Amino acid sequence: MPLPMAPDSPHIASISTSYPAITKQAASVIDGIHTDATSTAFLDKIMITITQGGRLAQWIHVPLDSPNPNFADQYMPSGDDEDALLPMAHLSPKTLLGGSTSERETVGQLYATQIASAIVTRNPDEKRTVLVGLGLSKFEARREVFYDTVDLVMKCL
């Protein structure tokens, strides 16, 4: 259920659950379209949905654990501002559902990898798999829309 909000202000809510899954929501208008983001933290996964118009069209998962711990250490943020915007190279997204065109699959994986990178940057010890559900009205990789969408997700993590 979408959260009520003022047209240009982000809204953040936290929903308590009796089980260890913690759910948080945020909403904003991105490129003129109402966008909802939800994160649910399970014991083994972090599920994130980004919806416009209440629909989901694609699911991508990104394992955060590296098969070789030394491999992951090479890709931890170096502190260089330019590198901080790039997704971590050791993350391997996989489209589970959707991604009917190569462009849609590529853009979806870009969102999922960037979100997973941001999660690991915040908590380098995080090992849960990130599951991202996307339901974007337009699948385009415009910089401003991309950053606004990732920023919205970060508000609900």
C-alpha cells in the first residue's frame, strides 16, 4: 500500500514486526512519477522493492558473500571519491524473473549492484544476499533518475 505524501517530500516509515524481519518504507516523486521503496531485512536476505504504479516486473539477486575473502578485500572502497560511485566489482547480479530485453536486464542489474555496493559500504561485514524487485515505469539509465532512485532506497535501509 503506497504511503501518503506531499508531492516533493520524501516520506519514511518503519513497520515493526513480531518476527525478525524489519520493514522500512520511503516514497518520493522521481522524474514526475510517484516511487515507493521498501526494504525488509530477513535473517538470510535483504529484500528491496522499488515500485512505480504499484507493479513489479523484474527480480534480481546479488550475493554479498565472496567465495574467496581475499578477493573481496581488493574491492572494498579505497576512499577515492570517484571510485565511491562505482559498484563493487566482486558483486555478481543475476536476474531471476523479468528482464525481457537486454536493456531492461542490464539496467536492472545496474540498480541491484549499486544498491548492494551501498549496503556493503555501510556495513562491510554484511553477507546476506540482496534481492531487488523493480517495477519502474521507464527503464532508462539517466544519471539523475538513477541517483534519485538509489538515494530513495538508501533512505529506507
